[in-house]
Amino acid sequence: MIATTPQPPYYAVIFTSTKTTTDEGYNEMADKMIALAAKQEGFLGVEAARNEIGITVSYWKDVASIKKWKEVSEHKIAQEKGKTTWYKSFKTRIAKVERDYEFHKTN
């Protein structure tokens, strides 16, 4: 599902990853983190896709909100589990969205 975001500017956290063969608990934790992020001040939405690589993009009101999310204790536990169990590699990018536009088919 495509996230509904406000008029720019806002921020995107782009998390790109490759997984190990261990899936135990991964989907449950991913769902839990999305639900928890949605409760954080400044959270605007999220989009995710997984194939050979996974890409999760979360949208935030400002950099301060992103920093607070990174420090949430349950999120820190998930980050550590990702490093020790679920991910071969990952990269996080933070970008300021200055412009967006969209298309919707009408039929």
C-alpha cells in the first residue's frame, strides 16, 4: 500500500536489507515495529517490499522524530536481533522529501 503523506517537506528513512536464511520471528517483529512506529510522534507512514532485497521506507515529520524512534527500547532490541540473526547486510538512508506527486487510474 502506498503511504499517504502530507505536503513536503518531510523526511524518509530508507532501510535496504539482504536477509540470512533465518526467518524465525522476523515477520512478527517487522509487524510489531510498524505498529510501534505508527504510535510515535512525527510518524507519517510506511511502505515496504521484499524480494532479493528488502526495502522499507518510513516517513517522518522531522529529523527529531527519526532520532527519537531510533532510541525506542523495543526498536533497539529489534535492531540488535537484525544484526545478530536476520540480516546479512543493511543500509539506512535518511532523505528530505522536497517534492512529491502521484497518479491514480480512474477506471
